Amino acid sequence: MNSNEEIKILTEMLFIKFNKISLSAKETSEVLGISEEALKDDRQNASGIAFTRRNRKEHGKPLYSITAIAKHMVINQVRVA
């Protein structure tokens, strides 16, 4: 299975679970098994998963697209033999 297929499958699974196309920081942290603080650090350091801000406001609630989450998971996989 190639990366694009994996991203598509993970995106579909996330949509089925949450029934929406973007997740809050709390939901994203639960999916990835990391803290909300780690996501906040990534946002402040301009690293990690791409995100948008609600209403495009500087301090608006960060939202993560399920596609960006799936892509992050696939790209950061550690493959073992």
C-alpha cells in the first residue's frame, strides 16, 4: 500500500469516528496520543501538523484537518523490516 492510499484510509477512519473534517486540539491530541501542550508548542514553533485558526483570528481556536492529521501520521511512520 502506498502513502496516498494510507492517508486516504486514515482520513476516512477519522471522518467516520468524528463525523467532521476538522478536529480541535483536544481531539487531535487524543488521536495522536500526545498532549495539547505538545501541539501548542508545535504551533508556536511553526512545526508539526498544519492547522487553521477559527475565524482567521490570531487567537482563534486552532483546528486540524483530518487529512493533515492522517498525512502527519503516515509521513512520520517508522518502518521496520
